Amino acid sequence: MQDEPTPIELVTAVADFLRDDIAPALKGHSAFKLRVAINALDLVARQLTLAGPGEDAERARLSHLLGEEGDLLDLNRKLAEAIGRGTLDLATPGVAEHLWRTTMDKLAVDQPNYASYRRELAREPKPS
Amino acid sequence: MAATTEDRLGRSVPAWCPGATGIAGAARLSGGASQETWSFDIVHPDGNIGAILRRAPPGYGAAPERAAGLDAEAVLMREAYEAGIPSPRVLHVLTAADELGTGFIMARVAGETIPRKILRDAQFAAARPMLARQLGGVLAKIHRLDPARLPKLRRMTAAKEIAELAQDYRDYQWPRPVFELALRWLRDNDPGPSAETTLVHGDFRHGNLIVGPDGARAVLDWELAHFGDPMEDLGWICVNSWRFGEIDKPVGGLGRREELFAGYEAEGGHVDPARVAFWEVMGTLRWGVMCCGMMHRFRTGDRSMERAMIGRRTSETEIDLLRLLAPRG
């Protein structure tokens, strides 16, 4: 077992340091690059926090849709191929719901401030 | 010591700009290894002239397969300028004697290209409500440029674009069920060859438009120009990725489709809204595939953090494709 602090805590601490202490001191292109770097670290922290449970649920949905077990990449490849061939489509029960859930989970990590995501998130019932 | 870009510009300018004595303030603006943009001033006794150099440095002359090429871009910009389309005046097309590679020098147009500033800054408040209509008019003028006066460009159809996007997507070897859904939809809904084939700008969107407080001042970056369905340009500027948060204003976050269409028709163009909608789906997928391409370049040698992070914007196009093809509720 690896020791504390966790990767999430370390990455978050580094991102906070860059944001609070370094960013105000930079100008121009370096300031822009630092903003990209901080965004990348924030994304990593979100992924470390959210991806585990989301991907477990995604794998379960994929297994159900495809009727087989497998790793996430393999199952996604099979779903993609089935949609490409037309053997599964939006009329297939569960396909649209799966694509929406998976995409919402990706946006929550990648770009939680993207306007389309905010709009769609507001349509979903709040978790109680 | 080898001559610098500044030295070479300083030698080139007096040869084609009578009275010019040299250059000042050369600064590289952007671009990758294969294409550079420089800003500089032509020093002239009557007053300095702001200029932009757009070039592929020596050794990077060959344009990628899909690019029009810088010589073609120069011709397109000259024709656009002559036709009254907001466009920078091309001052000089580089020759071998310039030792600057291939490309051209154009007049620098004052204004803004950064979308968030155009969409939010007070100085553009008067321009914003008229831009969607104005851009429609600009596109109509682009589409009626006389092909006989234009350079040789690729001729594209929806079917060819679908095939290219599918190939690029497969080359990246990362399964994306939403992209497969979009490719399937595009094949099933391809409206076929357009009645009219015209010049298509190919990348008419924020970033390639200089805007001033008075409206559109210049159309830039003709790199992806080709002949094809004119409705492609109208669909591309409506792609959600160019709305920068103003998602209820489809035309670049500026206004409604109806305004774009009215501007287009006022300049004599004919709009087919169904084809525009088809090209909006294509454009959304196209930007998504381009984001994957950034990720691919990051993986295959270019270690730029920005490219890596653009790769993580692919999912933005996936949610936009779902909103178009599988809307909820």
C-alpha cells in the first residue's frame, strides 16, 4: 500500500500553488501556458476522483448492451463497430441512454464548464 | 552568422514597396513548424505601414494534402479584396529572391480575432447584433467569386468529406461510439451533390475573422478553401464549438441562423436550410476529429501541452453531436 498523501491531494496542492502563487507573477505567453498547465492538473484531479465509479457503471452498461464481458476499451470498440454496422442504433433500448450517460461522465472530467454540458446537467434530476 | 527573418524582410521590402527604407518591430505571432505568421512595420517616410508575413519557411514548402497552399491563398485573398469582401490587401507574394520560403505579405488589419473578446467586450457591443447578418452577406460574396479567376483547388462533396473523416477517425484507433453514430447518420442523410458548386472558404469561423467596433473587417486563413457545396460554410459557422458559451446564438454566438440566411439572400445567395443543418452535423464531427488529430500529434512526437488538452475537448463535440442527433426530452 502506497502512503499518504494521495495522488489527488498532491496534484490538487500543486495546481493550487501554481494558481495562487505563480500565475499572478506571469505575463503574456508564459501566463497562457501556465493556465493550460493548471487546467491539465485540474482535469487530472477530476479524473482521479470521478473516473473509477463512472467507468465501473459504463462497463456494466456495455456488457448488458452487448451481452458479453470484457475490458472497457474492448467493449467500447465492439459498441462502436455495432453502431457503425447498424446492428445497434438509437432505436435499440438502452443505446441512447448509454451514450448520454457515458458522454456526460466524460464532460464532468474533461470540460465541466462547457455550456452544452451545463445545459444538459440542469435537465437531470439532482442526486438526492 | 546566418541572416535572420528580420534581415531578409528588411532586404525584401524596398524591392516592392517604393520609398520603404526597411522594417521594424518584427515579432513572430504563432503557428507550428510548417507555417509561421510574423507581424512587422514597413518603415516608410510617409508613415509606417503595418504588415503581416504568412509563410512556410524554406524546407517546408510542400503543403499538406488538404491545404490550398500559400500561393493559392494569396490569389484567393487578392480576388476577395478586389470583390469587396473584407480582406487584407496582399502586398507581395514571396519569390525565391526573398529567401523567406513560400508565402506572402499582407497589410495588417486592426481589430480582434479572439472570440471571447468579440462576444463580451463593450467595444464590440454595437457590432454584435449585426454580425450574423453581415457574415451571411460576406459568405454570399465569397460563393460568387468567379471560379475561372481562382487557383486550382480540391473539389469536395459530402460523400468525400464523410469518407475522409471516417478514415482519419479510424487512423487514430480510439473507439468512439458517438462518432460512429454521427458517421452513420451522415451517410444515411447525405443530400447528394449540390445543385451549385462554388468556392467554399472551408474555415469561416471565429479566429479567422477580424472584427472591429464597426463589424467584420477581414476574412483570414483560406488554407482549407475548396470547391463544393456553398451550404458547407453556413453550416460550419453554426457549429456549437464556435459559440463560446453563447449556445442559443448559433452563428458564432452572435445571432440567429435566420439573420445569417437573410444576409446571405440579401446578397443574392440562395439558402437551403436542410443542407445547412446537415453540414452543421458534419462540422461538429469534423472539429471532433480535428481534436483527436491534436491528441495524435501529441502522441507521435509534438509534446505540446496545448495540443494534449485540445485532445480532451473531443468530448465537447460528442455532447454536441448527441444534442443534434439524439436530443433528450
